[in-house]
Amino acid sequence: MTNAIRKPRGVLITGNWKMNHGPEAARKFFAALPADTAALISAKNGLRAAVYVPDVSIVAAREAAAEHGLGAVRVGGQNVHWEKSGAFTGEISGTMLTELGVSTALVGHSERRQYFGETDATARKRTESLLAQSFEVILCVGETREERESGRTNEVLNRQLVAVLGEKGADATHPARAYLDGRLVIAYEPVWAIGTGLTATPEQAQEAHAFIRGLLAKVAGDQAAARTSVLYGGSVTPQNVDQLLGCADIDGALVGGASLKPESFLALLTAGAKALA
Ligand code: PGA
């Protein structure tokens, strides 16, 4: 399906590898992407791409991407501490990622919230810290099935976003608000759609995205809202991505399972390019 929807913020296709693909698999992934993949991704046509990989695979992924002419596929981290160094066993910092040439990271993914104690407050700390260190941040928000079924989707999105961006009128100097310059990306990922094969319908996704954009306008102004990419995530596949990208407020996708295979990641990129044509 081609669509006539304008994409003023371009399209951003991102893969979240989660705890998959060690260094060797990361190299194989980039080796298997055809060389003309790079031609799809350019600032000129408005398609951007990134993969969020396990920390141990970052170096291999970046090297392999460069080796195969795919440096345009950015490599990012999945979880980063807000402090720059210190006694935080098991954590890594933005400074460390910067040293590897990484300048993008996920924050507040629902799996971090569900299994590893991420809260709205820690998501805010990570976002503030990373934006201040010149990162692009993908802040993940989204409701659970129970929250949707009890009609609380907007309330949850409001809570998760306001916790990071601040309330209207208050917090005028809030770093995340100040940095709403395109480096803060929001990923709407309904928890019930993640890894379940249950994708939100384009109507459900568009409704949530429009709500998020409205909220951004309220807390950060119309210009910031117009500049901020809002990605959809949750069982996105090459089969359903066209319809999702056909929605006015969907600026791309954050893809788990379907980003792991090079052929399926390529199909997602191709769909992204098509949505811009
Ligand atoms: P999924 O994961 O595409 O496998 O549903 C999406 C995500 O968790 O970012």
C-alpha cells in the first residue's frame, strides 16, 4: 500500500535486538544486508535507521556496519545509567558509549519497567542525562492490557510523559523540555502488543500517537511537538508496517522480533522508503 500521507519528520526505522545477537551474530547481520541497503537511508530522502543492540555487541556491530558501507545504520544502547561513572555494578554510562562512538539509546522500555525496576523517575533521570550528553533518546511509553481495557490508556501516557517532560507552566528550564529539538523521540509501545503478535490497529495506534503529539504541544509547545518523531512499537512486521506508516502521526517504528533477521529488517527499511516516496 502506498500512501499519500506527508511525512514531515521523515521516517525512522529502528530495531531493538533486546538480549539477542552477540558480537558474532551482529557481524553476520550486517554482512547479510545487501550493499544497496545504504542507498535507502539518507538525510535527503528522509529515512533514518538504527539498531539498539546488547552492549557487548556494539563494537562488532559498528565495525561490521562500517565495513559493509552501512554506517548510516546507527548503533545504539538499550539501557544507560544517568551517572557518568561510579559504584554502580553492572551498569554502563553515556560517557562510555560516547567513547565507542554511540550517540543514541533507548530509555524506559517496558521490559526494563516490568522486570528491572525502571520507573518514571529513573526514566526521567536517564533522559535528562543522555540529552545533556548530546544523545538522541528514544523514550518508550505505553499502557498494559488492563490499563487499556479499563479505559486508562491516555491517563497512563500522560503520566509517563509528564514525568519526563514536566507539567505545562512548571519546569520551564527542564532539560528534557529544552532539548525537544528532535533528539528526543517517543516510542509508543502498548505493552500488550510487544512480542505477542497482537499489533495495535492503525486506528488505535494513530489515536494514541495523536494524543501524544497533543500532549507534547501542551507541555513543550507546537513547534517542539511538530519536530518530535513518535514511533510505534509492538509486533511490527514487514506485513503490517505499511499500514502503520500510513498514519499521519506515526513517524516510524521500533521493532523487536522482526528486526533480528537481515531480510526482514531490509523489508522494514524498504517500507520506510516507500512511505516517503
Ligand atoms: P516486538 O518488540 O516487535 O517483538 O513486539 C518491540 C519492542 O519491544 O520494542
